[in-house]
Amino acid sequence: MARRRFFVNQVRNGSAEITGESAQHLTRVLRVEKGQTFEITDNNRVWLATVESARRDLVRFDVTEELDAGPQAPEVTLYLALIKFDRFEWAVEKATELGVTRIVPVAAVRSDRGLFEGGQKRVERWRRIAHEASEQSRRLRIPEIDAPVKMVQAMRDESTHRFWCDERPGAPALAAAFLPRQGETAAVLIGPEGGWTDPEREQFATAGWRGVSLGPLVLRAETAVCAALAVIAQQRLVGETTAVASLQSDLG
């Protein structure tokens, strides 16, 4: 069984600590005790560490050794139209588990009224959810969670590949449209209940985004998040495998 991984603010002089609510979660819920060994990360590097002390609101670690952080994941930004907050929170959790780099809530034409303003107050909660999901899935870095933006701001994204998921038939499959090369980035835009309006589709095309399909069935927004990010993750693996095979062929 893989060791649990926790996030710390910094590792300094061979030690690190977790305080406040995060420490209470470790001691009360996870029953962390002195002498146990875990992995810790400062959102950039990973260490093996032993619990030096565990009190109600303070857990201290002694660093044992630095570990290999593994390959760096490509940057993937999820622009998700604002939907009901319980479903949006579920999407944040699953997107984090699937390796997303950044999540940007977007006000779409068919997003319910009040979600944009209400979302401004939910950002810290979404960030806590991403933090917990990052520890559970043993991520190296916690994804960034932005405050909600208007669609015109989302259109300014400068990722190498920019896709918007359309429920209408005729668009190419995301898997066929996306095969990344090393260093390339991706952004995917997923709509609200009721889908996109025609003026929004025109806006996406004018901004240079490409419409793609996730299949013949109409998916809920949070389901589409999982489907799209799973495809992107798999295509990234395909791209890496292809690149390795090509290199081996060149070396002969």
C-alpha cells in the first residue's frame, strides 16, 4: 500500500510542520502518531519524513530523505461553466484526482443566476477540496483554483491546444483531436446544464478554440469533466510512448 502524502508550507533545516485545521485532520481523523513515516511535499519536491510529534493543532516531521518527484505532468487548464455548487465541488475533486493543473469557474449564458457572485465566496472551499484530493491522490502539486471569470476572460487562454466540448453531433472526438508533444499545454471548456448557445459557439470559434465531442450521449457537466480529463491523460501517455518509440528507432 502506498504511503500517505501530505502538503507542508516548507521544509527547513530538515524539518517541517502542519498546523491548524490540517493538523487537526491528521491527528483526529487519520490518527497520525509519533514515529509514523509519511511522504511530504512543498508543492515542488517530495521527502520521506517521520512524525516527530503530533498534537491537536500541530504535527512536526523530521525529514529522512528526498524522493524522486517523478515525471512532470503537462499543464491542463479546466474552464468549467458554473453549475450547482454541490456538483461543482464534486467536479473539483475529480478533476484534481485526474491531474488537472488549474480550474477556472466560468459564467456561461445558461449558468444559473447568482452563481457568479456566490462563487466568489466559495473559492477557498474549492481550494480546500482540491488540497484534500491532492493528498488522497498523491499529487506533487495542488491545482490552482481561480475565482469565477466571465467568458471573455476565458477566451484569452494561451494554451497550445484549446478545446470546447459540444453536445451536438458532428464535432471530432477529443481523442482524435489531441495528441500532445512534449512541452505543449491544453485547455478544455465544459458547459452548464442546457449546453452552449449559438452565440457562445461563435465566440469560441472566433477566439480560435476547437469544438470536440465526448461521444454520442449527453453528459452532465461533472461527468464531462471526468471524461475529458481522462481522455487527455490517456492521450498524454500515448504521446509519451510514441516519442520514446521514435527515439529508440532513431538510435537504431
